[in-house]
Amino acid sequence: MEKDIKKFDEVAEILKAMGHPARLCILNGIIQTGGCNVSHMQDCLELPQSTISQHLQKLRSAGIIEGTRNGTEITYTLKNQKVLEIITTLYPQEEK
């Protein structure tokens, strides 16, 4: 067993930020689409824009996603490779 528990802090913080069904769905959707905006997420999740924005803020704060502004629209993309590995392991894409 590891004596230095500090080395687990980063992953624990990522898992805490991911630990909500809506955030898992957002991350899975971002991976599937290669990036999307709040309007797209709102249509898919059927949640209010304010609720989605709160979830996005938690994911941004944890360094999991980033947003790129184009005029008034922000497209969110995955920033963290560890999260890509976690989500694709949890939700493998069906082959077409």
C-alpha cells in the first residue's frame, strides 16, 4: 500500500467532479460529439440552462473540460485525457 496518499489527490478530485449522473452524461456527450454547446446539452438532457451551467462550472473548475468562445456561443471540449479513458471504459461506444 502507498504511504504517500497525496499522489491520489488529483484523481480523487476528478472523480468527485464527475460524480453526478448529469455530469457523466455531459462528458459522454462531449466525447461522442467532439464538443458541444449548452443549447445542444439542454436539448439532450432536458434540464434548465442554469442547471447545465452549474454542472459545466464544476467540470471546468476541476480541469476536465474547457470552453472555446465563438461569438456568443461556447463549445465545450474535453481537456483531460484521464477522463477520456474513464468515460470510454464506463460507456464503451457501440460499433456501427
